[in-house]
Amino acid sequence: MLELWLVRHGESLWNGEGRVQGQGDPPLSALGRVQAQRLAPRLSRTPFSAVYSSDLQRTTETARSALPGACTTADPRLRELHFGVWEGNTWSGVADTDAAALSAWLSNPYTNTPTGGESYAALSQRVQAWLSSLPRTGRVVAFTHGGPIRVILHSLTGLPDGHRWRFEVGPASLTKLVLGDQGAIIKTVADAAHLEGS
């Protein structure tokens, strides 16, 4: 069986500014750096057979702070959904310039696509390709984004009907899964106990 730990990156500068991030590449904010450091005590006591990260700097920064000295493999398949022309803009700015597309995407982001961006199906395909490349045993940690973590959770629980519910995956949170031939166990989702008081 494979134990898979999924860590969302700490808060980035664009998170703090309310900007659409996607595959844009802002660094961590001051708060994000603190959040990443708070992960270290939870992760450093655990041996991992492999450490992966999205190749975007907010995830690689989080990985370096949370597991200093670890040999980390950067993999672009762990990137966030590509939001096309919306990236770098504020959500209110997108609402002003591309209202119809934003409304359609918000009503059902699983079937509608950001203007010039990536479909949820494409995100799911590349994340599933990464998952299938993992060893079948051991303990692996991956530093990634909210979208890929939700894709993996949806692959185990089913895609929401429309947009009536979704998993909340906060910055620097930890999700733990056990994957085996007989199915999967979801141990924790978006655990952020290490951030209490930050």
C-alpha cells in the first residue's frame, strides 16, 4: 500500500491580493513563509520514500521550508489548473472584463473552462498520470495546489454534481491518503492543526 501525503503550498503574494493564480508564479507571502515553516515539525519526524513538488515557486518554497535538505523531484503535472487570460488579474477584474465566462465557470467549473485556460478534464488527466507513475508501496509526500488535491479526492469520492459542494483545501494544509489494490482510505483532508495560532 502507498501512503500519500498531499500538502498545499503556503499563502502566496497573489493569494493575499485576491488574484487569480493558476500557473502564474508568485512567491510566498510573509504569512506563507510562516505557514511553510509551521509544517516542518509535522513532516520532519516522518520518513518519506519520495518527495515531489509542483515546479512553481510557491510550492518549491513551501517544500524547502517544510522539509529542508530533502531531495525533491519537481513535476509540472502537479501544477494548478491553468486559468488562461485571468491569471494575475483580481477576481473582481475578471468579473468586469469577462463576466459571462466567469459566471459559467463559477456555476460549474468541472464542465466550463476559464478563457484561454485549461479544462478540469485536462487537469485531471495530468494529475492522474502523475498518480499512476508513483510506486505502489512506501510513503510519498507531494507539495502541490488546491486543484490537484481536489482532483485526487474527487477521483476517490466522485465529482460533484454541478458546483453544489467541493473540498476546502486551505494554504499549507495536509491531506493524507492510503492507496492500495483494494481501494483507498482518506485519513485526513486539509488538516491545518499546525497553523493554529499563526
